[in-house]
Amino acid sequence: MPDTAVKAPRKSDLCSYPGCEAPDPQPPYRYLRDGVPSVTAISSMIDIGKASSFGYAASLIAATVAIHEPERWAHMSNADCTHDKDGLCAACRFIRGEHRAQWDAKAALGSHVHHLALSWAEGQTVAVEPEVNPYMDAVEQFYDERKPEWVVTERTVGYEAVDGRYRGKLDGICDLACPIHEGNRCRWLIDWKSGRFYPVEQSLQLSAYRYAYLTRWEAKTQIIEERVPAVDHAGVVLLDVDAEGKGAYSLRPLPADTETHGMFLDLLSIHGWHHRTQKLLEVAA
């Protein structure tokens, strides 16, 4: 008889936040290796701000741990340390890896906040941990002030044309009390962000969604449906927590227009050239 048992979800398909066992809203194309890049893979190619801040954050965390938190590593062995990546002692490995540990923890928190915000937008009741409360307070402020009415939430998108192919997953489109045209309700393409503001990358990302098509998936097959609904504006809802632990939001409009989409398609072309050239060089080697 065929095995009809329900398979347990892979750990990578669940929310990475400790204690949360809700499904992480991963796109259905996540494990495909068919050469079609994701929106985020393309948009992240250009933003110098994130790249430079990553290195600065890593060195700052290492310095802080080394100088101000010696009790966390002083007991570890430091014998026979060669001071290069292949011969670091236990203490050096700990300090060097602390940035990754903190980065992963922040990423897990951000993903958790993201899927809670999306669940709330779809009318679901969510359980909120104390650490996450300020972020959800910020989401509530957004609802109170902007009164969004959702037209589309959490949909996959695809783009197939002579100038390239890509796919992605947008957070939502809603009608809201517009901060640009006060007193009016405008239609916005929205992306939730609980991290820092990276306007170049986020503009490219939103433009890619804006000029794509809504899609659905049957197993591993993408079905293109209709154009992403036209919007008046696009932007990110930044969810932030201040030094006192209070949450707040800001709605930041971004130029996700045809010019920006043209820049995105240029990056898409460069991305394709890079991978084709890399494969040729690997074969030649």
C-alpha cells in the first residue's frame, strides 16, 4: 500500500525564532534549481550601505565582546593559536563567531515579526512573545493611523520577458490613509521591514514586484495569472524599537517606478552574465 502518512515539515520550513513552531511562509520555488533568480538575490547586489555596515557591525561586536565581556571567553583555551582562520584557538573562534550568532538571532526575530505581521493582515490571531511585543505595537500603530484595507497579501510573482526572468513574493497591496496625499486613500505596494532602512535595495525590490505578474503554483509548476494590481505608491513599513523598548512604525515611500525597474533588469542581466561566465571558467579549469 502507498505511504499516506503526513510528512513532518523540514526544520528549515518552520519559523526560525526559538519556541515558534508556525510554518515559515517560504515561497514554493525555494528549493528549485532552474536558473531563475529571486527578486531579493538581484536587488541585494547593489546596495553598498548594507555591505559596508555588515563589516562594521562585525568588527564592532568583536571589539565589544573582547573588551567588555571577557567573562564569556576568558576561560576558553588559547593555546597553540596561529592567528589565522585555520588555526584559531577556542577563545578566538568564539569572538570571531559572535557576530554570526547575533546576526542569526536578529534575522530569526525579523522573520518572526514578518510572518506575524502577515498573519495579522490576513485576519489571523497571533500569539506574541514579550520580546516581540514592541514590534507588534508598531504594527498596531500602523493599523490605527493608516487603516489599511488589503487587496493582496503574500502572493508569489513572476516575470518572463525577452529582457529576463525572475520570481519573488510580495508582502501586500492595500488602500490606506495616504501620507503623501493627506485626506485621501491611496493604493500602496507594501513591504514589512523590521531591520534597517536600505532605500536602494528596497526600491529595486519593490519595483520588481510592481511590474511583475501574480502567480500560483501547482507542485513545482508556476502558473502566471494577472498583472500585479496597479498602485499609486510603493514603500516599506519600518518597524522599530527605541532604546526604551517602545515600538514605532514609519511608512517610507520609495521610487519603485519604471526607471528603477529598468535598473533592476540591468542587474538581472549582470547576474545572468556572472553565472554563465563562472560556469565557463569552471569547465575550462
